[in-house]
Amino acid sequence: MGVGANFNGTPQAFVDGQPTVSRTLLDSGTLQVTVSPNLSSALGIHQFTVQQNTGTSNASPFTVYALQTAALVMNALPSFLVANETAAPSVVGGDVNGDGFADGLS
């Protein structure tokens, strides 16, 4: 989902310069896009841009990474149950790598 301002007409969305699979303009500040399934296997930082008749947006980073099981020392509260309560693994959110975004640990 792209959030911005002044989206109009038929904006085009790109990831690393490649067009997205589909785009839906929800309102002038929200653009919903579908990316190629291949993107989820391309780990790393990708650049997301929107192009329309008034110009091209600044690139916004979009990070794809593989979730990894956390060491027991990383089990923390609060956590979120993922399965049934008898043998439920948990997911913990926190900024592990210091980039300002929550990282999921299971």
C-alpha cells in the first residue's frame, strides 16, 4: 500500500524500476499495489516509486527479509500466540536491528 498525497488519474507503481502487477487508486492519498510473487524471494532492500502525469515520487525503501527463529533468550513478553494454546509458538515484535521498524521474531 502506498500512502502519499495528490495521487490522480492512473498512477503507475514501480519496484526497482519494474512495474507492479496491479494498482488500485483508493483515494488521492492511498494507492494499493500488488507486487510480483518473485519479490518475496528476492531478499534485500527494494525501491518503491510512483509515477504519474505530474512526475515521479522519491524512492521509498521496501525491505524483504526471511523470518528466522529467535534464540530462547529472545522469548519475551508481550508476545502473540500463533497457533493453539496448548503448544503455541509465539511471535515477539521489537526493533532488533535498530532501523526504527519492528522486527518479527518467532
